[in-house]
Amino acid sequence: ITEATVNGADGGGGGTCDYPADVLDLRNWYIGLPIGEPEKPKNVEQPALATYSIDPWFRATEDCTAVQFRAAVNGVTTSGSNYPRSELREMSGSAKASWSSTSGTHTMVIDQAITALPKEKPDIVAGQIHGGSDDLSVFRLEGSKLYVTDENEKHTLLTDNYVLGTRFQVKFEVSDGKIRAYYNGALKATIAKNFSTGYFKAGAYTQANCERSSPCSESNYGEVKIYGLTVTHSANQAPGRTVNVANSTQLQSAFSGAQAGDRIVLADGQYTIGKLSGKNGTASQPITVVAANRGKAVINDGQLEVANSSYVTFEGLKWTNKSTLKITSSNNVRLTRNHFRLTEESSLKWVLIGGADSHHNRIDHNLFEEKHQLGNFITIDGSATQQSQHDLIDHNHFRDIGPRAQNEMEAIRVGQSAISQSNGFTVIESNLFENCDGDPEIISVKSNDNIVRYNTFRTSQGTLSHRHGNRGTLHGNFFLGEGKAGTGGIRIYGQDHKIYNNYFEGLTGTGHDAALQVDGGDVDTSGALNAHWRVYRASVVNNTFVNNVSNIEVGANYNLAPVDSTIADNVVTGSQGKLFNERKVPVNMTYAGNVGWPTGSATVGVTSGVRTVDPLLARDGSVHRLGAGSPAIDAGAGGHAFVTDDMDGQARAGSIDAGADEHSSSGVTRGPLTSTDVGP
């Protein structure tokens, strides 16, 4: 590839970013690209890197949450490598970084997702420690198996079931002649290694070329999206302390004296908890509060507020107390593998992230259950003007909320009307919601630039609602109603939303609770922040609807119909009502490439852009996929660059299929979640 052939529009990110340096701190990096002359790939150093982008090899994503690194198999390589790369190389100011494994502590943390692999040889390196002439240890994905290596040898298998697009965190920590490799916060490998010319690299180093992978073209590539990247170097530190506590007094004393690297271990028993304020761990030495035995240390009284703190983790605790867990003006706080079953006497928010300058907090692998008073399981607020940013909610199990309330009983609320024009960059992914019947909105999104993906909603009344804000991305979710009354799918207001690769089956809701409601508004492009803002430029593409009472509705509520939106490449089957139901006539709506199959008393509902034919869906496990010979195969109108895979994680190539499923012989790597996939 030469630069001339790929030099398209720079600054691929939309929203509020123009360059990768607007998303990641790249002051101490340069980028090596898969373009240029043979054995002379293009490198871009600072200060030019601060305003450099080249699509698709190195650019900010459209939602400004990550930087995309892509290297095609026919890319230019360095003289010392057979493979192409789009990869950052660590610098120290204007000089190339070079440090020793036996002096100081050197740490790199990458928050990333691998989103594409080359064909035939589906291998990629996504983060490495390099020595003077070769790599010393890398994070390497081969198909679905993610490894950390010892030079060229596989050292430790991190997971054998990696699903493309799944966000994960890796960390290298080097000190005392050892490389320590972490995966999602857990130490996985320790490798003895003495070297003196080390440096970090991050990005997409595709482990294939035209001799080993076909086709030999730009369409065959490896790709990584990096959401966060930090490197720290420090002088030799004392090892972290283990502080064992057995009662509430000892716990509060440990909080008061907490320092970076402390591991505060709670013996089995019951505890009253208090405030932790002004305590700061680091990426390599977090402050960790952990149960000696998961679920056996019970917080039954008091209130935890983590205030003005950073890099603090709470792990393996059971919470039965009566007060909100608050994370206030803090960052990199993590709640993981906890069990929340709070005691409710009145309205109560269970976990609340707020305050000025909160960011990059994570809530993962927890169980939240049995909520029967007003308030949310998780609430993300912020300051008076700005929502907390870059928070991640993943792999949690939410279940049993009810009875139904009119408002303020969501499982998750992100943002609020007063700050709904701020950018959240929140990611809600890979969570399971079961019998979440409290609020008409199971998840309520009320800010800009958030992602909700790969979640499963089972027998839950209400919808995933983008209530306020713009540029939401809602994709790869499964909505399974199983005929339960009031079960719904997605409802949207606002501008520039993308809804794709979602699967809806057995939902009984209509109107607000329809499988998909592209709703009307009561204000246009300005007005009260708590109003229903008119929909503009929504993209509803490549979704599948099976046997719902109401499938796609347009403008059911309020008086301003959607404008300039697209409903394309969807598969809709059903036996009642209109499959495409324009409750209000939209303005300049585009229908294209849809497949509709009305049975019973159902009708298609619109006169263009829908092919009336049986899509030959076949039951496959808990969902329907395209059967052999389906007329939906290769029938999509296409043209939506953001649709790169399907609901199963299978790549979409060539002429895409209509619906959420791309008919493929490759393995299914993503699907509806069960309780074994989530929670502690």
C-alpha cells in the first residue's frame, strides 16, 4: 500500500474529536504505519502527530471513544519484519524510550478491543514490550485464543474464547528483572527477563502478509481499537502491603492509612463501612479492598463514599446495607465480583457515580438483585454541567426489579436531563438483564456519545431508551420477551443514533414498549432539556424481528415525526399488525433492502423498500438465524460502514445479508447471555 492510495479524509472521528491525539495522550509516542515505500513505512512523530490522522489506518472512531489502528496484509513492512503494523512506539520526549527491567518500575495499561483479524492466518499482536532487536513479550490473539508470550513462545493462555469487539484491559508491569502480565486486572504471568533497552508498543501488528493470507488486499486486515493507554515509569517502590482486617474498626483504620499498593483483606464476617477520601493508588499499584473469601465479608451497615480518590478496587464483597455506594470526583475506581442485595426501606439508589471530574470507573462482574423501591441499581451523574466520562459497565447480572413504577426505577441510568448535552462516552456491554420490570426504561441514556452493546434482556418489561442526548450507538443486543406482558426493545429520541445488529423476539409491548420505537418529539432541535427531542438522522439497519406484537414503529408519541432517517436491511416477521408501522408520517424517511414476511393478520405497512418474502429463518438455539437458501442472503442494500460484523460476531464481507445475522460457516463467537456468562 502506498500513502497515495489510502490518503482519504483525515480525522475519522466524529462528534468532538478530529485526531487520535484528541482521544489518547500521544505526547510520548510516534506512530508507525503500514503505508509508504517498500521497507520504508511512514512514521509520524511529535509535534506532527498531534494533528495527524489517516483513515482507515490510524483515526479516532466516530464516537470519539477510541483510536482505530488497522494494518492490511498487503501493507508496507519495516526491513526487520515480515508483517505490517499500525503501531505506536514509546518515546521519551524527542528521544526513543529505552529503560531497564532491573531499575525502577515500568508499566503500560491498554484498554482495548480487537475488532478484526486477517483471513487464513487470524493472528494479531495488540501490545508488546520490545527490546533492542526483537519483542520480549506480547499480547497475541490467534483466532479466539489470547496469549501472553515469552519472546516467540506462548507462555500463558489468557482466554480461549475471545470474541472480536470485546473490550478488555491488559497491563505489563516490569521491575526487578521480571515482566508481570495482567488481564482484566488479574495477574496471569510472571516472566523472568533481564534487559536494558526496553520500550512499549501499542496498536495493531498484523501477523499475516500476502504470502500467508488471502485476499492480498486492503479489505483483509487486523484491527485494534484502543480506548485508554497509559505508561508510567517510577523509581523502585516498596512492595504493596497486605492489611488484614477482622472488624469494622480495623477496616476504617485501614482506610485512613491506605496507600498505593495496599491490599486490604476482609475476613469472613459483618462490617460497618465508612468514607474513603483522598486516597490514590496507581495503575500498577492500586488500593484493593477484597474479601478473603468471595461473598463471605458482608457490608451490612454504614455508607461507603469513595471521594477524590483514584485506582481503588472493591472486590468480592456482599452488600446488604441501607445506603448508596457513592463514587464522587474520583477516577479508575472499580467494583468487581460483588453481590449487591441492599436493604431498602424507601427510595434508594444503590451505586452512584457523580461529582466533578469523575472518569474511567468500572463496574463489572457483579450481581444486582431484588430491588423493590424507587431508585436505580446504577446511576451515572456528574457535576452540574458534565457527566462522568469513560465509565464502563460490563458483565454484570441484573435481575428481579419491580413492581412496575412510572419513573425512577431503571436498572441503569446514564446522565440526566440537566446535563444531557454533555458527552458521556459510557460503555454498557455484555450484561444480562432478567425480570427487570421496575421502570418503563430498563436502561435510560441521557447524554451524548454512549455505547450500549452485546447485552441480553430476558423477560423484562420496558425498553432500552435513549431518552436524551445524541450520537448513541446501540448494537448487538438481544431482546427476548418469551411472550411476557409489557416486554419491549429500543426507544429513541435525539440525533444521529445508530441501531444495528440487534435481535428482537417474543416481545409483547406496543407504543413506548414496541420492539423498536423511533419516536416522535415534543420539541425540535432546541427546547426544555427534559422534553422529548425530535429524532434526526437515525440509522436503523441490519436488525432482526421475530414474532413480536409490534415490531418497528415510527412516531407513536408526541407531534414531531422523525426526520431524514433510514430503516434498511432489516428482517421482520410477525403475525399481527403492521410490520413497519408509521404512526406518524416521517419526513424524508429512507426504506431500503428490508425483508418483511407478514403472516396471520399482519401486513407489511409500507409500500417501498421492503421485499415481501419468507426469509426462511431457522431456529438455532435460543434465536433464529438465516437458513440455507434464505432470500435475505446477500440482499442488503449496504453502504453502512459501521456495520462490520453481525450479532454473532461473524464478519460481514462482500454483499451483506439483511437482518442481524450474516449467513456464515465460521464459528459463532457472541450470542444471548446466560447467568454463567456474567456476575461474580
